[in-house]
Amino acid sequence: MHRLKPTTTTLLRCHHYSTLTTPITSTLKTRSVIRFSGPDTIKYLQGLLTNDIRKLNQTEKSSSIPTPNMPMLQTPPIYAALLTPQGRFLYDFFLYKPPQCDEQLNPTGSGPRSNCSKEVVELFADVDSSVLDELLVTLKRYRLRSKVEIENVAQDFFCWQRYGGEVSDKASSSEEPEADSVGWGSSVDPTAMSASHSSNEGWQWFKDPRLSCLGFRGIFPSNTTPPMVEADKEADEQNYLMWRVEKGVAEGSTEIPKGEAIALEYNLEGLNAISFDKGCYVGQELVARTHHRGVIRKRLLPLRFIDDDGKEVEQKVTPGSEVIATSSGKKVGKVNTALGSRGLGLLRLEAAFEGSGELVIRDLEDVKVEAVKPKWWPDEWVQEYE
């Protein structure tokens, strides 16, 4: 399946993305879609991933006025991670459950579909494209005798994000009902009807399962344009990266270093990726021990790069750069992601918020580092240092 002729993408000339007044939408080319199917799908993923995958068996009434373009019931997506047996981060997943036949409306929109046959359990996930092949190998290695099929459907589906403006401040999709529809707005169209009924799958926007301020996320067939995306108004994915960076949210196995990162230091519990009462999963011991100890000295933070006059410094800092405290000359963290004058860095909280000296980039002492506390952080994460 081939995608329609791509729309013109736009890279916004804006340093402060938090001030965006209108929503924008981006195709996330850094994410690929895979599909799980088979009777053991939920059980298999429940024993692997950090979140409680059984929640995907729960549905809630759709928040919008029902139309033939959308399912009558919906299952919110789940964010989760796969760890090494030693508890280090490997891959992140956004898991989606398409609506079952009896959860969809009939063609007139007057009630649920009838004559539904027994359906196979099926889940979709968007994952980091850069590690797709090895991720599939890893998942299949853990499959053993589980009755679950794992397929790469990256050519058939694309991942999209809608963010910025008021859309990213809404608590639920009920504030923007159009985001719930499968096709274009709330009107009926053949493509949406096909997606919702003929294929037994209704594709729609969902509130980002990590944070409301990140907006809406969804996977859609690669030969269609999602609802709410105006012609020639698709924004470059770099805009979404900057939006995340300013919020202090990393994504994927590069920004969250594969095989190295500790989930709690990268704030995955605050991003709704971890269940502490689901039972065993791969790597659980380190996560549980760190959580119950209650002391996390380092966390991923949004960073601003500035000069001596407080002006933002563009394109000087690269990922991997060390952050140094001038008072001690010691390393207090490093930059994981850099984009323009902004970045993400894993820093010692004491140095970031309580230190008496400045923070600078090693070998670039004219570049100062300003750590920013995200608005969504719980107070208890930093109250010791403020």
C-alpha cells in the first residue's frame, strides 16, 4: 500500500514552541507500526512490558456524539517500555486496540453493528523506526510457544501527532470532538466508512497517553490523510521534536539510550509508562527497587543553551556533550538531545536546582546551560532541592 502524494511540510521558524496558538500536525517518520495478533497477545505483552496491558481489554464510551465515522466505544492507548533483564531501557511502545465489531456503529449510526463473527485479538503499536528490525527479533525471541503473531505493517500505517495551541491543553478529546472521528470531521465519507466498517477497524485520534499537554496521537492507513489535517498544512516532524524537548519528554531508543537508561531517571513513571502493581515483567526488579527506595538523584530535564548575556545560543551543542558545574569543575550530567538552542539532558537534580555555580558545556565554556523544571512534574520530585 502506498501513501498518497505527500503534502508540503513546514518547519516553523519559532524558538518558543510553547507559544504556538494553533494546533499543527506531523507525520512521525521516526516511528513505525507493528501488529500483534492471536489469542495470547495480551498475556504475552503483559509479561514483557512495564505497563498493565490488561487495560486494553477495557473500553469506555466515546466522548463525542456518535456518527457512522467512529466507534461507539473506544479503548485509550497505552504507553509502555520493554527493558533488559537487568532493568535497563530497550524500546518504547504506544499500543492501540482497534475497536471490535460489536463496539462499532452500524452504517446508519443508529446503533451497534450486528452479525459480528468471533474476532481475533489484535493490537497495534508504534515503535522507534531506527531499531525496528532488532525490536522484531527481540519480540519473537520472547514469544516461545505463545500463540501470537508479530508483523511489520509500517508500509500500511503511519503514526501522526497533533499538538500545539489549545489542543494540547485539553484534558480529554471531548473538548475537541472532531479529533474522535475516523474520516474527515463528523461527516460520512467512503474512506472512513471503509475503515470503520468494511475492515472492522476505526482509526481515530486519541489523547496522548503520556501527558495531555502533548496533544493527540494516532495511527492511520498510509493511503489516507487523518481528520483535522488541512491540505498542505502538515508540519515537519522537527516541530514535534521541539515541542517534546520543551516539555522535557524523550521518545525512542536514541533519546532514551538503549541498554543504558534507567526508566525512572527518564521520568517514565510520570509519563504513565509504568504500573507498580501489575505483577512481574522483564526487568521489574530494578524498577521496583528504585521506586521503593524513593530517592532518584538524576532526571531528564529540558535545557536552554545561552551565552553570558542570557541570549540563546543556536547549533553549538551536540548530543553527548558533558555538562559541568563551574563551582566544582565536575561533570553533573550530559546532553541527550540538542535542537537549536534547546535540549534534553540527564542531570543531577542537586546541581540543576540547588547548585551555587553555573552549568556549562565542557570545552564550550562560553555556552551556559539553564535547566528548566517542566510544569507537569510532581512537586515531590524536586522539593528537596528548591
